Amino acid sequence: MQSDPSIDRITQLEGAFQSLARSVPGLDVEVVGHVVEDESRVHPVAGFEVKLQHEEDGAGVALYVSASYAELTRWSSQAGPLGGSVRERFMVRLSDGWIWGRTEFDSPDQLAGELLGYMQFNLDALSMA
């Protein structure tokens, strides 16, 4: 099987999130689809999802990641402008490197850390509303 940089990078990024999940309470990582020829690798189009949720108030965020885009969904059971569910879509370019928006990172660990920070920022904003 020929190596595809998108498959390699998305698999490495999912692995970086799995490492973070071992030390971050409430962080869960689930692969949406695997490469047919090799179940140990993440499919670049199907991708994976990362969830972070507060147990006490039910607020949470989910980040779906594919090789070409990511989508953050945040939800809260509270009434008001931040209640319900909100989605935000942004560019990730794993075919070209560890790229989120206009920023390129040196490693999957750096990118995962930044994305987790963004998830936490959104979760904190929901909890303060």
C-alpha cells in the first residue's frame, strides 16, 4: 500500500489526542472511519471526533477533524444566547503539513495541544454564560 501524507498525518494527530485523553479529564477521542486496508490508520475523509464535556452542567464541545477541515460544535442546556448548539467550521490542511487556518505547527502534538486549547476556551465560555 502506497503511503499517503494525509493518512499518516491524520493518524498521528488522532494519536496525539489519544495521548492527551490519558491526562485530560472528560476528553474522549473516537475514530469515525479507518483505512480499509489497514484498520490501525485513520481514513483522511472520515476522520475522528474529540469530545470534551463538563459533567456538572452538561455543557460540551466536540471537534470533528478530517484531513481538509474541522468542525467545532458546542452545546449547553442553558437558556440564552449560548444555549442550544452552535457550529463553527474551519480549515485544517493535513495534506500540506500540520496546518490549522493560517498557522503551521511543527508536530501533531503541537497542533493537538492548540486545538484542545481552543476546545477548552469554548467550553469555558459556555460555562461562564
